[in-house]
Amino acid sequence: MKLLIIEDEKELSDSICTYLSSESFICETAYDFDMAMEKISLYDYSCIILDITLPGGSGLNILKELKANNKSEGVLVISARNSVDDKVAGLKTGADDYLAKPFHLSELGARVDAIIRRKAFDGKNIVQVGELSVNIPDKTAAVNNKTIDLTRMEYDLLLYFTSNKNKVISKGAMAEHLWGDDMDLAGNYDFLYTHIKNLRKKLLQAGCPDYIKSVYGLGYKFTV
């Protein structure tokens, strides 16, 4: 799952990225209004962590832009402001949650998890697809209650498939979601094919139906 952290305090941004990366998220950053606007216009994210006060503009205007363009990202507003008016303004503009600074990183991570579950998985902790179950808080997957040994990348790929089941996903969208800004370093999609092949093999060996279908010229579809 890919996140965007829009925060001008670089030390805080680095701390958030370090913690959430340890929780198996891919993190991208923006340190000012213009950089954030460019990111949200070019890419999609599972969740955006958004500071209200930014160099060059207001985080509330970024939130308005997201909603005006029908972007589906969940948004967690963080701010040093702790007044009721600021909280109400953020939530009325379309934020999914609000967290006042200073905060514990573990609480931030829990709120991000909750937003993603609500937005992509109807609030469920466990996503069930036939014999396959994905435990989101534990970041594990099982077939017929037997845990599958997945790498972090394979788990992220499986979760992305289940959150987009029955939709055709382009190779570019998958690579961008899994690798973020580093996707341009790959040069081709061989790395993606390898991860999909390994994930499909592990699912089949565990007794799971072959839900992952290749769509010629377009990408892949997790067919349920």
C-alpha cells in the first residue's frame, strides 16, 4: 500500500516514513504545497497524511482539489492546531480523520490502517475471497486457514489485487503502487512479472483457485 506524507517539517516527515515503512507501507513525501499538488495530480495513493499549514498554500486547498477531482484516497489531516474549528473545517472539507500534533507514531499507524480498511475493504479486518483470507492487521494471508509464507512484496501485491478485484489493473499502475518513486529505476516490468508468478505459484500450491488472470495488452485482473 502506497502512502503520501505531505508535511513540511522534514524531521517529522522522516520519522513518519521510517515508522510506516517498517509497517510495510511504501511512502512518498511532499514538503510544500506545489510539490503536493503535483503528486496528487500524477499518482494515486491508498492514504494521504496531510498537514494543514504548508509553505505556499493550505492543506485544506489540497483536500478540496482531491474531492473536486473525485480522488478516492483516504485522508488523515495532521496539524499543530487543536481547535474545534480546525478539526471541523478539515472533516467538513472531506478528511477521513484528524490527528493533532504531537502524536504517537503507533496511533498514526493505527489510524492509517483504519482509514484504508474503511475505504478499500468496507471496514473489515479480514478479507475473504473463497478459500483465500487476507488478515489486514496481521499482514498475513491463508488458504483454508493455512498461512501462506509470502514476502512483503507478494503480500502487498495480493492486497492490491483483492482491493481491486474484478477490475483490470495496468502493469504501470501496479508497479507505481508497489514501488512508488522507485519504479522508474526498474527499466522494464520483469521484476513485476516475477513477483506475480511467485505469488500465483504459492496460492495454487496452497490449494487456492487461480484468481490472477493476465489480460493481453492491458495488465492483470483478480477474477472472483
